[in-house]
Amino acid sequence: MSKSYSELTQSFERRSIDPSIFRHGDHVGVAYEMLCKYDFMDATMKYGECLNMIATKAGAAKKFNTTITVAFMSLIAERMKKSEHTGYEDFITQNQDLLSKDVLKQWYSAERLKSDLARSVFLMPDACNESRANEASTSALGATAG
């Protein structure tokens, strides 16, 4: 596991982390560590429980979003399995887009991600980025033309 995030992950799991200094990049690093430590389902459940409790303790319970949490955990886990990396620093160098909060926009509309329903249950994606939509429509046109 990455030395730079192992202590932060321990604090996160103890729910003793200071939420005011826990930024998006830290979320990704802790998720990576937990996915190294636990299988996907356990990591996702533990991560979500800890994050929800930390947000609630900070008086920001409405900030926790099940859909964003599960989608990011899934995306990070998939990238971890698909890439050859020697640790978190190597992994994140290969996957810089994970450091953007906007990475899910290629699958989800902003309205869907911000919904009350998305906060409470995992929602399936409802959108795709424009280039994927164009590729899909071009493929569909090509398939029907032949």
C-alpha cells in the first residue's frame, strides 16, 4: 500500500479524519488504499460507511452521495485491475482524470448526480459524453446502411 495514504486511510477508517482538510485527491488515495486492503464489495461498503459518518459528524450529512461513492469506487477498482502499476503514485500518474470531480460527467448528468435519490441509493448512469454519443450514432447509421 502507498505510504503516503496509509496513515490517512487509518484515520479515515477510525472516522477521526478532519473533514476540512480531506480533499478530492485524498478521497481517491484512500479509496485506492481500501481497494488494496479489501475486496471490492467490502472496500466500497466500508468506504461509504466511513465517509457518511464523517460527513454526518461534520454536520454535512447531505454531502454524502451513494451514487458518486459507488461510481468512483467502481471506476478506481476497474482502473486498478486494468493497469500495471507499482503503487498509488504510479497508478495516479496513469489515471490523472480520477483527480477531477468531473470525471463522472461522461456517464452521469449533473441533475442525476445532485438528486436526493442519488444521495440515498446507487443510480445507474444516464448520460454519455458527446464523442461517445456521436460514435454510437455513427456506428448505428453504418450498421443500418449496409
